[in-house]
Amino acid sequence: MDTKKLKELQWKVFQNVAAAQLVPLMRIGDELKLFTTLANLGPSKNNDFAKAAAIDARYSLEWLSAMCAAGYATYDEVEGKFFLSEEQAAVFAHEDSTALMIGAYDSLAASVMDEPKIRAAFKTGQGVGWGDHHQCYFRGTARFFKPVYKSNLVSRWLPKIPALTEKLSAGGSFADVGCGHGVSTMLIAQHFPESRVHGFDFHGPSIEEAKQLAADAGLSSRITYETRSAKDYEGKFDAIAFFDCLHDMGDPVGAAEHACEQLNDDGLLVIIEPFANDKLEDNLNIVGQMFYCASTMGCVPASLAQEVGLALGAQAGPARLTMVLQQAGFKKVEIVATTATNMVLCATK
């Protein structure tokens, strides 16, 4: 046994355990609006912060200390005050920030609570339906993806497909399949006010949430939401999108085939998927770790709970995704954009 490698592995486990212990504290901080309170309050003594947050001072001191140790908050040792830096506030406190990442902890908490269901599925090989997850999972998914889409969708990714932006600018029809809470749907409606936007998802509660969020944003008259699966929505569209959801579907070939049928002859299919390389060994890194873990707890169980149950997983890779689209009848498939965490594909008949 290599003692150096053993100690390095033990230290890595120690770091991961320390990171995992943040999950409940982040949920507490989020639910009790502790990050928002600290951001609004500015540099504060613990007692002042506890009073402003309406929590017990002994608990607040331990929570603040943990956040500072993690680098999620800052401690001024001279003044004895706690505060959030501008960067920390952007990542943890401001809901509309394009850097917000705290939503990931909703999903992580849901994964912990869903563990017994997934563990049982390991033994049976059966799936766990999307709607069977803890309710934190749905909000966490929407909140985690929202900043990414706000930063990239209409400003960086869609411009890589000029024909699409031209169609939508001219009032074209757009369908967002698997729209969830409608984050991407609303961005399209806001950026392309002349377009006709439709959102479809098979999870009824998510569609109801999307309708409410659209109403709150004043977009109800410009977006139509329906509870539909990826293979039973109707209409002819200039563009159809699967944003971070094709790999979750039991029958992605069938879903893409239905999209091909619903597209106008010169229509475009746009797919956003987690970034992945085609070879397993090329995904053995921190991004791959995150996506393989998420896929084990959410994506694969969701697919296996549906008909066909192809279970592409979150690290399907461009070659396999291209094969799925070609099997569905698309003649041309190209990757138009990539980031460290996402890739954007465009397919035409």
C-alpha cells in the first residue's frame, strides 16, 4: 500500500465530508433567509445578526462560523463582525443574480431524502418517477438552472443558431418540451416578444408553478402551458427545444421523433444537455463527478420509470445524442456551443 496515496485519499474524503455537512446548513440558511439578512444588514456582530434574522444567537454563531470556515461568508477578526462579500452575496443571497448557486442545495437535500427509494431501485432495477421525488427537487432544479440560462440562453447560445433567432424575432412558434417551472420559456417570451411560446411538461405541479411564475412576471398572455408528455403535445412549430431534459426521458428517440413530426419543414430542434465527452475516462473529473451523482439519483431513475427506459444518463455524450436524433429522423445534427457544464445541439430534418 502506498502511504502517500492513502493519506491523499483520506484527505479527499475528509474534504468531501466537510462539504456534505454544509447541505442542511445551507437549506437552513436559505429557508430562514439568513444569507439575505446578512447581505442586507452588512458587517454585524453575531447578536445583531441573530436579532435581525429572528433566530437564537447561539445557533447563529455556530452557523456563521461554519459559513466562514467554508468561505461562504467572511469574518472581520478586528471588528468581530460577520458579512458577505459582494461575490458571496451574488452566489448565495440575491435570487435574481446570474451567479446564484444556492438552489443546488435544494436538489442535494432532496437526494438525501430520496435515498431509500433509489436504494430500493438499485435492487429491483425499476425506476423512480420524476413526480415521486421530494418537493425540494423541483424547486432546486429550477433555481439551479435559472442563472445559467439567464446568463447564456438568449445572449450566447441561441445566437449561435441565426435561423432560430430570425424565426423567433419574426413571430415564429416555439415549444419548450419538459419546461419544468418555465424558466427558459419565460426567457424566450421576454427576449422575443413577437414569438408564440408554448411550454409542455408531464409533471402537473411544475406546470401549475410555471403558470403562476408567468403570471407574476406579466407573461401569461404570451405563454401557453399544458401538462403534456414529450410524445403527446400537439401543434406545428418553427422551433422545439429540449432543455436539460432529453436524457431524463424514457424514450428519447420517440420524443425526438414526435418533435420531428411536429416541426414545420424548415423547423429547428434545439437541445441543451450537460457537457460530456463520449468516453467514460474523459469524464472522470469534478464536473463528471457532479453529473454522474445527479444522474444516479435523478436522471436514470426517472428514465427507468417510463416506457422504454433507455436511461441515457446525464453524461450521454455527443455521439450517443447524435445517434438518438438521427434514429428519430433528423438528417443534420451539429454541436453549436459548449461550456464547461453544457453543450447545445441543433438538428434539422
